[in-house]
Amino acid sequence: MSDLPHTILNILNNGPIADTAVTFPDVDTNTIQGALSSLASRSMVVFKPIEQEFWTLTVEAEEIIEKGSHEYRLLEEITKSLDGLKLADVSKVLGEAGKLGQLRAFKNGWVKKDGDKLVSNVSVTPDDITAKDLKTIYDTGTLADAKELTELRKRKLINKGKKLSYSVDKGPEYALEIKRLETDVTPEMIQSGSWKSATFKPYNFDAEGAPTPSGALHPLNKVREEFRQIFFAMGFTEMATNQYVESGFWNFDTLFVPQQHPARDLQDTFYIKDPIEADEPEDKVYWENIHKVHEEGAFGSIGYRYPWSAKESLRLVLRTHTTAVSARVLHKLAQDPKPARFFSIDRVFRNEAVDATHLAEFHQIEGVIADYGLTLGDLIGFMDRFFKRMGVNKLRFKPAYNPYTEPSMEIFAWHAGLNKWIEIGNSGMFRPEMLESMGLPKGLRVHGFGLSLERPTMIKYKLTNIRDLVGHKVNLDFIESNPAVRLDEDLV
């Protein structure tokens, strides 16, 4: 109704509107609310909501109004039969209503059992109160007797609803005409001087401003940056990790993963189709050293003693770990051996089944420390200091096996929320044959350690499914609204 605001103003001229549902019975509540809100924004009216409960009938209840209640109809059938109504015939006569009517009639004391028959237990036919109450609700929407309302609701004959209407009165700026409110001073108004007599819409200082569209860092990148700052504070240099495709030589062979190892099977590793192979490394001495250690043994190692294949070593793969990057950096360090600390955080790829905690690609955090005279105790001490910077104060180490480190240790942390120890990383000291093959001096030893980026991120953001963090199911509001984390609180 486009003229509804004017209609409301005209009615108010004769006095307040007590209930819009009565005054405008055929107008939708939302339409009335829109008109009132428009007038109220100009201070022409004030209004208050009126909430009224009402009851509606179910299909079964409407049938009761027409035919009578189940118990009343049963009593009528029993009264028609002089000898009573056989129990077996109740359903035949009344159908489903017979069983319900029988329960209610017994409860009301209207009928009693006589052998296999039902007979009347009243001398005067009672009123069908149920049908009368339902008719009252049908006509008025309510019933005075609260007990009967409760009973009808238990029998699922009625449903509660709410009706919203408004009481309306004149506002401080009430008028019969609706003036057009200006929102801006235009050049034309200034030139003509009409701004002096114009009525301007007041500013709403409580209105929220329009959100400014902006980009947002992904939670993984927020946690990644936090880890980077920890590494920088501990004197590490970041390794370049922009090469996702590696040869089997750098990804496996330099790390002494044998060519028959299950990790090199198709079901565990993504192999590149075009091109299939990489070029041989420029350092032919290093190439031959790796060949010799695998096939015969060297630098104190007895090797794996299998026919090493150069073709298998040159097959291109999506890197399965960033340790391939560490191998390249350590090989470069061999040209000028000296103490150094390196780290990398980037994605790796493995041909794994996707589930709540695994994806085919994930991020690996890796660090290596090269120095003279390092021991396993130094590695444990460093791990303790490193994880304390993340807020992890309870660590345990368990012996493990890695092809390229010996000794090797899995790192466990106490998870207070789960009340148990969980694995958070892997570590070890790089094997002498790996380092000496590169040309590093015997006294220079290297610590290595790694952990995933996704697990601490999920813990920080309280996620249980990795697909809520990465992939097409991620909620963009989650990406935009979550703040950057700080690792100075307990991570686990």
C-alpha cells in the first residue's frame, strides 16, 4: 500500500491507534512495520510492538469440530447398540479414531468393559467439551481454560503461534503531510538559496559504516610468519624453496633413500610425465660419490649393495619433503665450510589418501644447523629452546629411523587439552656419508629437524578437520575474521 503512511497519519489525527491488527486487518505485518519505521525515522510517529499468542488447529482438530471428538463418537456408537459395542468392532466402526476414542472414553469414565464388549457408563449423554473448546479456539484463537489448552496441546490438536502488531501515537514532528527530507547540499541549492528553508535528514551517528573490502592473510600464512620470526631471532637464514619439482637424485638419493624404498613407489610419490627426467648434476664427483655409497658403500658406510640406476635417480618428482632443499644448500656450503643455520617453510607433495588430518599437499617446517663438534645433547637442548619459543614446555624424545640421519628422534609434546603426548616433529644428526659425499669436512656435523605447519595451525585455531583449513570447503569468513596468532601461549 503506497499510501499507507498517509493513511496512518490521517487516522492518528483522530487519536492513537491501539492495535494495528485491528485497524488494518488485511495488511501484512511487514508492510505495516515498514511504513511505521519510515514515519518514525522522521519523528512523525512513535510505535510499540504488541506480541499476542494465538492457537491454530491441526487437521485432526478441524475434523473433530465437524464430526465430534473420538471419545464422543465412540460413546454414540455404543449408545446406538443396545447390547454394547464389541471390542473387535471398534476399529471397524471408527477406524484409527476408535483406539484414541477408547482411551479417552475410559479416562472420562464414559464407558466400561463388559466381557468382550464396551458399554455406556453414563445415564445422561455428556457434553463434547473437546469439540466445543476447539470451536472456541477456531473462532477466537485462544481459550480461557489453561488446563484444557495444555490437554489439547498434549493431544497434538493445536499449535501455538505468535502475532505481532503495533500501537501507534503521534511523534514530535507529527503532520498530515510527509515532507521530503534532503540528504545533501547541492550546488543548485546553494545558487538558489533553497538550502536555507530545506529540511535535512538528521545524521545517524549510530549507523555502522560500510565494510571496506580488503584482502586477508590465510591462517597458515599467519602461523608461518610467526615461525619465520622465531627462526630469524635464533640466527637462521631462510633457504629458497621455490622449486617444487626435484629429481630423484636430490629428493631421494642424496638423502640415502634406496631406490627400492616404498616411499619411491607411485602410490606414495607424484612423478612428472613431461619431461620425465632431469639433467645430471654439474658436480660429477658428488654424482659418483652418491652412486658409490648406494651401490658399494663409502665414507665409513657399507652402502645398500644394490645395482644403483642413474635413470631412476634422474626421474622428476614433486618434492616429498623440503629436506631436498637442505641437501642442495649443504652441498653449496661444502664450497666454503663454516658454521651456519638454515630454515625453510614451504609445501611438499605426497600421494596420500585425503582424510580429516591428511592432504596430498602440506607444508613442512625444516631447520638445519651446521657446526663443529655438535652432539646429540646439543640437538636436544636446541629443540627444547626452540619449542619453548612456541609455548611448548614439555618435550619427550623417542628413538626413530630416518635414512639420512643417525641417531634420529621423534619429538613428542604434552597436549593439555587431549591429556596425552602427541608427536609434533622429527629430528636427527645427518649421517657422515651424506655430508662427506658433498665434500664437507669430517668435523663438521649437521643437526636436522622438521615438523608440519598445518598441525600447530589447527591447534591454534581449534580445528579438527584439515579440510576446514585448506581446500574448497574453507569458510572465507574464517579466513578474513581470524586475527594473527602469537605463539607465546601454550600451543599444545
